[in-house]
Amino acid sequence: MGLRVSLTDRISVLGVFAAVALCSISARASTAADTPAQPPADGLWEWVDRLDGELPSAQVVEVLKERSDEQFAELSLVDDLLKLEVPVDVYADPLAVLGVEQQRTAGLDPNEFDIPIVMNDDVKKWMDYFQGRGRAYFGKWLGRSARYRPMIFEELERRGLPKDLIYLAMIESGFSDHAYSSAGASGVWQFIPSTGRLYHLRVDWWIDDRRDPQLATVAAAQYLSELHKMFGDWYLAFAAYNGGPGRVRRAINKTGSRDFWTLAKSSYIYSETKNYVPKLVAAAIIAKHPEDYGFTKIAYQDRLVYDVVDVKGSVDLVVLARAAGVSLDEFRRFNPGLRRWATPPEGYTVRVPYGHAGHFRTAMRNVPVNKRVSFARHKVQRGETLSKIASNYGVGLEDLVSMNRLHNANQIFEGMQLVIPVSGAAGRLADLTGARVTDASVSRTHSPRPSVYKVKRGDTLSGIAARYGLTVSQLRGWNQLRSSAIYANQELDLRGPMDVTVRYTVRRGDSLSRIANRFGVGLAPLQRLNGLNNPSALQVGRVLKIKLLAEKWRTVTVRPGDSVGALARSHGCRVEDLTVWNGLNSSVIHPGQKLRIRK
């Protein structure tokens, strides 16, 4: 799942992200805000659009720079432009360098590993790189590995997988949950969005579960297990993880060989994939005994431990961080999957430092609802101006610029997503953005929400959404509106579909986290709903209650000629999941039948 872009692309991508992160958010409202939205031009705003309007934090930019520099250093090795030498002064004992080749080969015990280990010229080349030009990067990776190692080992052991698969995450991301590639891969295990969703990782405007090391590890373990079953060989599974299983299958068919090293000599797999497996093997060899290769002063990070607490509705992260007793940056490190300045409208299970759950709950109970800040999400329409949008939602124009970190109020475009504070914003925007807050930024609180609203002359869908603490997309979805156009006396459903509780019978091989991921629910609420104090003591045959949030699901009606397989393909899910979600005992369905499918 690595990058396949040129050096020029890598450097330009880095520059774009750096420009975004370093841009000033102190832009003042002016007549430029009355310029209608335009399509994005190439460059900075194109990238912001690709990320659904999400702007990278300083931490993201730091990781991007590290990855770009590291990839630049690799080029001389990958392209064989320069023969790398192991510098003598990197070793604690310089005399040991004289015997480094013998140490690597004679002292290597393949029985220490639970993945295949070989020593050949390709592997040695990467070992030389990690000890030479790549030394600084490899040291950082070792330091970060301590944060995630216990969690990754636990999941791999639970699935009966080799623990040394952890080194795949090392070469994919350097154990950075904020690693992001121009190809769209993200997180410690570098999933692209489509593969992430296939393995039940939520990737949308609010949340990116690929960045969540716990959830992404569960997905990666499942994916690697399936790849190994597919090819029956770990080296081929690694190659498929990097270059795709289809390309590996084609290479096998073309060459007639199932040996990775034979395939690597052919032209049927990517050059990057040819280097991927020896790079992983080299990383495993060195990381198993880093001191033997001169890595003696590593700043190992603390193990990631935390409590989980459910939070209802959109709450800004400053409020949550204060309740947890940590800084905003630290709270974000515990919750890397959150993409915005607030939790999503349907709520979220947040992570707080271990032992802080009780304090967090107490602190949140003392925060008035109108001080928590609720957000609306607005998709810019053709011809809209920033001042018009601010007026429709009743917020200050300058605060809208600051909240979305707009470098230029003139540079909004059709389809761009904006975050709109719609209640209790006074004093909060300053914490979130560092911007000056005026009385004009205070928005009205939500009105009590009726089940049905009759549209009045002059109403707009965005205005109604803001008044009742909803989003335009919610109103359009609940009322099956093809556009935002509404008319006087039209009746709108303001409640939407109701949540539903289903029952699921635990099967062999299930775990509570796997069940929670499959149904898109939080682990903590699933435990609480079923009174499970020990999630690991899950018995086969036990019937669990699962509360499904209506906003995460859609209902489809089976039409003549439909099959479970065809519906699964058209909705991007697996047949197994479709049958489990709907309690089907077979793949037989009939016209008119209602089926539940995760969005």
C-alpha cells in the first residue's frame, strides 16, 4: 500500500501541505467574501478538496516531511544510483564494524522469527541503508514502535498470526498514525479508503478510522490473514499488500512461479513491490536486536493505554480535552481518527488517559449543553458567497473564516465542505482557532425540534437545519430531496429514521471488537448494553443486543432479479456481512424484502 509517485510529486505534495498548515488564519473579512464560489484551481485548494476540506495539523506536516525526506533518501538505493557504505562511527564499538558482515550472517537465527527470514543481496542492501542514510528514520520508527507493540501483538496473537507482521507496519508508516500518502493511503497500516471501508473502517468527513491504530490493526490482521490464505506464502502476501493481489496473481500466471524472488526478477510486478519484501525482512532482522546494529540510544515512547467514554452529539475538542485534563494536542493523539474540531453529530466514543474516565464523565456533566458547541456541515453550492453562508447560519463572517482556517475568504468553491458553529460559540472559537471572538459570533441555541416542520415562505433548508441542530444532508436524506430546494407549506421530517436494536448470536472465532466493527457500534456501549464486564469472556451461542444508529444504515428493498451477491457488490460490502446484518440463514431473498446495509 505504499506510494507510487515520482520524487517531484512527493516534494510538491509536501510543499502543498506545508503551505496549508503554515497559512495564517487571521484573515479579516472583506469584500472578497462576496465573490461567488469557483471551481478549485490546481495546487493547495485542490488538495484541501481531496481531503474533504480537512486541513493538516502541524503534526501531520511533520510526519509528511519525515516521510518525504525518507523516500528521497531511499531513491539512491532503490534506483541503484549510489552504493551505500555503513559508517563506522554509528556503532557503539567501532571495532565491531570490521566483523559486521559475519555478525549479520553467522549470528542470524531464523528460528527467532515467525515469518520467513532469508539473507541475500537485496536484504543486505536494505540493512546497509537502515544503518546508513536511513539510520535516523529507523531510530524514530523503533521509538514509536513501543507505543503500539503490545496492542499489535495482542491482536496478531488473537488471530493466530505471526507477531513479526508488526514490521510491515514499520515500513509502511514508521508507526505514525498520521502518515498520509498522495495516493490516499493513511494511518499506521496505510489503508487506502476503499480497502479500509471493505474491512469496516469508517472513512468520511468526520471520522477516519484508518488513523485509529486499534481499529486499523484489526483490519490489517484480517486482510493479511486473507492474503496468506489466498497465496499460501507470506512473501507473496506481503507483495499483494503492497502492490495488490491481482497484480501478484497475474505475475504468478505469467511466470508460472510462486516464488517471490523469481517474480521479483520479472517485469510483472512494480519496482516498489520488488523492494518491499527485502525491506521488510531487513527491518525485522535489525529491529529484533537493534543494539547489535548500533541502535543503542533509542527514545522509546510509552505504551498506548486509555479509557473509553461515549460522548453524545457534536462537542468541540477543546471542551473534551479540558474535561479529560489534557492539552488539545494530547487529546488528539489519543483520538487520531477525529478529523474535525468536534465529534460527529451522532456522537463518538472518545479515548481519554487511563484512569481518567470517572473525572471526564463528571467534568462533562458540569458543562452546559450550550457551551459544548454544536456544528453544522455545509457544502458550498455554485454561486454562494462566504458572507451569504455566514448570514444564513447567523454566524460572524470572521469566525467562519477562522473556524475553517481559510487563508483567503475569496477561495471557496463549489462542493467545498465548511464547518459552521451553530450554538454556544462565544468563547469557544478563540480556544479552537486562536482567533479574536466578538459578540457577533454568538449564534442562537437550537429550538425544540418537532417531528414535522411545515416550511414557511422565505425558509431555506440550511436555515432550518441550523435552527434545529441538524445538517442539510440529514434533512435531504430523511425527506428524499434531490436538491436543497423547498417550497412554502411543504412538510419536512425532522426526526429521521429511528434507531433499532437487533440481536446477534456469537459465532466461533468472534470477538467483541470484531462484532462492534462489523455493526459499526462502539465497543464500550456494546459492553454496557449487554452487561459484559470482561469482553474476552465471550461464549459461542450467546445472544447479544446491538443498538444500530439509524444514521449509519440504509434500507434497501429487494427487486425482482436481485441476489445477495449482486446487492453486496453494488453497496461495497461482503455477502457474509449482508447476511449477518439481516440475520439471514441463507442467501435466499425475495422481491419486496427489506434489507439493512451499513452506509
